Amino acid sequence: WTEQAGAVRQATKLGNQPKTLGTTATAASIAVDAAHVYWPNAASIDFAPIGGGVVSEQALPCTAAAEVVTDGSFVYVACSDRIARFPSGGGGATTVVVDGSPHGLRVAGGALFWD
């Protein structure tokens, strides 16, 4: 989960002591794949290994990342005027579609949805 002060936290479903994975979240959105946790940090996406470790930064072709989702292969980001994507674990980011203020980002059945 994210906290108002920017912390990204993790705990087991049994309710153990929470662990801080990062402190740079700028939006209340996280995505998790098999290896990493991703969160918006202004004009980039930060990510860390599940369980903690070094936080990495992924540059994006936009100015304000608001939401993040993943399908396990790619991470998709709703920005102020477009949706971008990059490979899970980091790599070259590209624009998927330009659309005014996308939000409600979801992936399912091989498709990307937003409103």
C-alpha cells in the first residue's frame, strides 16, 4: 500500500510487521508482478523487488505518472496525456496511445482498458 507521506509498504496477509519498500510514491497506485512492486514518482515509475531491496527508477515519455498496472510482461502507466509502457523489471519506455487524461487503467485478456 502507499501512504500519504509517500511510503510504499508491504506486509504478509497474516498481518506481520509492515516493511517499507520505498518512500517516493506521488500517487496512490501500485502494481505488483512476480518479482517487483511499481509505483508512480512524478514523471517516472520507481520499483523495488518484492520483499525489499534497491529501488530503481524508470524514465517515461510523459510529465506526470498517475496510475500503474502490469500484466506480468509489461508495466503500463497512465500519464497526464498518454499511456506508456515498459518491460517488467525496467527497459525502454514507449507510448502506447495518446489520449487526454486517461485513468482507471486495467489490463485483462490481452487488452488494455481505461476511462
